[in-house]
Amino acid sequence: MKVYINFYIIFNLVALVYSQEIQQISYNKFFATSIKQFNTLPSGNLVIKDFKGNISIIGNGENKISVKRKTFINVFSKEKALSILEHSMKINDTEEENGRKTIFIESNIETINILNDNLEIKLPNNFSISARSNNGNLSIIFIQGKINISNRSGNID
């Protein structure tokens, strides 16, 4: 019995950090929303590699990072949509000795099933940003750290 209680507590802690919801909106279209959150210091680094879609980065005064992903997926089953969602992008963090975090966001696979992919990232305004987007719009507001960005196609605001 004690093992189940410990597992339940650990599961609830993980659920506070990452949440995911997927809904079928038509016969072969699904809309998925996922949110991953990290606690952090007021400064650090955000690195985005090869994201295909719109990216909005918003600086704020909180010591928290929130990565919200909204994705339309064109498949015939919820299981396939979940599999594509889980394997198409990695979000990892590393922490230096001084407590500064670096958040890495990277697209993993080429997929024609994702129709529209959007990221909304909220983080402390002293973060430095390095972002490489393959297509889609890139918007950055209220950031005071260093910014190094490139976008193959789409607008940069």
C-alpha cells in the first residue's frame, strides 16, 4: 500500500509541471495543447532549434518559464496524434551551478501530419534567446537579454 501512495504523490508532482490535452475536431483532425513549466532564476538562456511554426516569446517579471504548444494534427486516430505530439519536439532544461537554467526546444522529426504548430513562451525578461525557425512568424517582446534569431520564412517582430 505504501508504494502506491508514494507513486501517487510523485505522479501529482509531475502533473503540475507538464499537462497535455487533445481533442478531435473533425474526422481526421485533432487539436492538442500542452504546457510545460519550469522554475528559474531571473536570467538564463532559451535555445530553440528548427521549430516549424509560429513562435511568440514574452518576457515578464516572474521567475517561471512556461512553454505552451498548440498544434493541429491531421491523422485518423487519437493514439497516432498523441504519438506525433510526443515525438515531434523535445523540451529539456539544464541547470548550472549558479542556478541559471538553459531551456532547449528542438523539433525532432519531419512530419507532414502537423498542419499548424504554435509556441507561446513566457519567461523572465532578462533571459538570452537563441532561436532558429524554419517557417512561421517569430515575435519577441519585453526581453532585455541578448537575442540571436534567424527565420527561414515568415515575419520577425
